[in-house]
Amino acid sequence: MEGQLKKKGGGFFGDSSWADRYAVLEGRTLRFFAGGSTEGKLVSEVSLAGVNAREDLQGAKGHKLHRVDFDLEGGGVLCVSAPSAAK
């Protein structure tokens, strides 16, 4: 499964921003590429083994539509947002 997502990144001093990423899910590994395909630079890779998806925050104040947060094993949160519910 693959397609365009927005990924929330951690910034300096608690500031964070959303970046467009091309995401590829292979087994339990989610890879993020810069640009619109796997031809772009591999930006990050996250193992989803043992990861729990949080409640969809769609419509919650201050949150993007079609957003899903994942609690990562070992701490941290992965936040992604799709362009539509179907995607």
C-alpha cells in the first residue's frame, strides 16, 4: 500500500510542522520519501510492530481532517494525515 500523506515532524523548541511525504507500507514497516514517489530521498522509516493507533482525531479542534496518531513502541507519537478518508 502506498500514497501521499502529510507527516508531522518534531521541530525545535516544541514547534512542529507538517510535511508532504510519499508513504509506502511494506509488511509492518512504513517508509516516508521526499517528493511524490519512491524516487525521492528516503526520509524516515518506522516499524509498526507493536504500535497502537489512537482514536481518529478528525474534526477535533486544532487537528487535521483524516488524521491518525500512532503510539510508537519505545515512546513517541507518529502523526499522519491523508488527503481524504478513502486514501
